[in-house]
Amino acid sequence: MQTTVLLAEAPFTGADHPFTLTEVELDDPRPDEVLVRVIATGLCHTDLTVPTMLPAEMFPTVMGHEGTGVVEAVGADVTGIEVGDHVVMSFRSCRACSTCTAGDVGYCEQSLLLNYMGMRPDGSTTIRRGGETVFGSFFGQSSFARHALAYADNCVVVPKDLDLALLAPFGCGFQTGAGTVLNVLRAGPDDSLVVYGAGAVGLAAVAAACGAGVGTVIAVDPVPARRRLAEEYGARALDPTADEPGTAPVPDQVKELTGGGASYAIDTTAIPAVVQQAQHSLRMRGTLVALGLGAPEYPIDAIDLLQSGKVIRSSVEGDADPRTMVPELIRRRSEGAFDVDHLVTRYPFERIADAIEDAAKGLVVKPVLTW
């Protein structure tokens, strides 16, 4: 079928994001595939970072991994999804390997093949432009498009009365931030949490933590508007750029607010110096979860680590299974315990360049592209 996509061409660099609206040919769904008419797709930092890491041979390509839409066709082998269903699309997992069967679907042994290689597991591609191959299947969807081919394992059916544009970030960004708090850290009233970077992932973590009653929640961000959003949730907000006389370093401010250091820290910035600040903000045996993508290395203070019993780890998608996490976040949203609708700003797909620029300037938190 003919459809429209946002095509990324090589070279794709950190300073130049050449997405162009292009007509392509999309395969009909195979027996295990689901054809989704895309309504909205969240713009995630990953959509801009991963293409900078791809070889020229993997272009042109279609990104997009926070898609929502309406099911238009279902392969013969697909169960639990019907034509007309509204779905949130998330990451893929095989559901059969040892980590998947243990419930850790974010760490699927086939994750690289299923989510990042630009093709189906059998090596075939789903998109063409004339006689040219276009790489897709990003997170099993490539939803920077009017139509996407997805799968039963990464489609979550949601109520039809919900606004799909508001649910798009539940497929990755909001799921990652909230899941890190609820699944990885399982923070509670006796705990303290500091979040470095109050973008979409960071504010989702703040929202989940405050909604779950975590004792002390702190957000660190240089953008005043984002600090205000964190404060609206009930968090304390710190400006890492403040240089008034007598202003203590951010880790020292965190220790003062938490009585000696935070139980938990989350970094969403991928800035090496900030990751080390997050480490220094922890109390004895505290845990830091690094979520940011971009820097190839993080410096770790080995003396601090060895003398404190601290844990430094990462998390894929907040250790979430979309099949259960997306409905859980929708439930929390309906109860007022995960209030994130106002973090979304809508842009028509043709204004993706504006969405990227506004997010980079801190003018918006979570851009969502809509048709």
C-alpha cells in the first residue's frame, strides 16, 4: 500500500536532522503482523540519537517508536487484537527466550534484532521507495508514518475513548521514567529520590514518584519552566546553574534536603559530569539508575563507590512490560496519580523540525506528532 513517512537520510548528525515527508510503498501485513493507521507518535531523544550511530548502509530509514493508532488489518496468526482497536505501540520482545519468560521482556535476547536492525527477523524489509529499499521496523513499528506494521507483542489495546495523542509517550518515554520509579526502585514514603533532567522521562519519574507518595522528591534542571512543572507535582527543584555567593554544589544541596543523601537517583541527561553528580548525591548504599542515551562513557568516582556500597545501574524501558505497564499507567492517570497530559505539545507531522527545535530549547517537554 502507498503511505507517507518521515524519511531520515544520510548523513544524519547531531546538528542536522533531515526528516522529509515522502511517499513510500508499505508491505501488506504478514500473518504475524498488525497494520496500524497512525494517529500520533511521540518524538523521543532516541529517534534523534540512534540515527547518528547507524552506518550509511542503513539509510534511508524511518524512525518513530511511540506510535498510537487504529488497527486497519490483522494477520491470520494474530490473536487478541481486532480491526478497529485503538493501540499504543511500544518495543518488541520475542516472549520466548529465558529473560522474556522470566518477565524481563526489556532484556529480550533478540532485542537488537527485533528493534534496531531496520528489518524483519528474516532479513526482509517492509518499506520501499520506488525500487529502493527503505529500512524500517524500528521498535517493530517505525511510526513516523501514516501507517505502521507492528506485532501482537508490541501493541497494547487501549480504551477507544482515550486521546491517542496523549497516550503516545506511554509507549516509551513516560513508561521509562515511571517504570524506573515503580518497577526498578520501588520507592516509598520512607525514601528520597533525586532526578537529574526534568524532560519527558525525568518528569514522568517525578510524577510517578509524587503520585506514589515517595517521601522526598527532588528535580534538577537548568530550565526554569521545567523546574516549575516539577514543583507543581510537589517536588523540590534545584537549578544546577545557580552561582549566587554561598550556593552549595547540587549534591550538597541534595544531601541537605534529604538528611545525608538520596536513597535513589535517576539520570536522564547522559551528561557524564551530571551522572557523577548523581552518584555523589546518594546516601550510603543508595542506587543510581542511568537512563540517558548519548555519551559513550560515564566517569565513576571509584573511591566513593567502594566506600559506600552504592549501586550504579541502567534500566531498559523502566524494566516494564508494556502489556501490563501501559494499562497500569492509564489507571494511575485516571486516578490522578500520574498527571502527565499537560506535558504533551502537539505538532503536525510536517512540523517535526519545529518540534525538535522547541524541545532542544526547553520550550516544550514532550512533542507529539499528529496527522
